[in-house]
Amino acid sequence: MSAVSRRAGLVTGAGSGIGRATALEIARSGAAVAVLDIDAGAAAETTEMIRKDGGEALAVTVDIADEGSVRAAVERTVTAYGGLDFAVNNAGMASHR
């Protein structure tokens, strides 16, 4: 049994690339995954991939640069899954200083 089996978590930047690969692998390990991305369509695509593979997933649009958006995404995940066991903070943002 996997360490994440029957757990619930979220992955930021899960609409593509490393975030998508991470979300897919975690779902294959038996966890329910909230797929967070700024691109709603990309999050939905990843969610559909997980579901087609027999996993449980929820697409959530989030802007990690906006604290309120992040808070709402976490709250949505907790509401959907009854808690939050882990988070993979994969998304990044550019700093223009």
C-alpha cells in the first residue's frame, strides 16, 4: 500500500508539465487529488485524465499570487475531501523586482 493511498491532497501547477505528471502519479497511488492551476481548461484536462484512469480528482482554478484565491482553493479541497493530508507546491511565479 502506498503512503498516499486513501489520502487527499492538492497539487499546484497541475495543469501541465511536472505538476500534471505529479498529480497523475499521486492519483495512481490511490490518493484523491485536487488539481490546481491558473488555467481552468488545463486543470480540467488533468482531472479528466485521472478520472479515465480510475482515480478521484477535482479541478480547481487558482492564482497562487493571490492569497484569497489560494485560501479558497484549499477550502474547496477540504470541503470536497473532508480534509487535506498533503500539498505539492509545484507552481511558481516570476518576480519582477
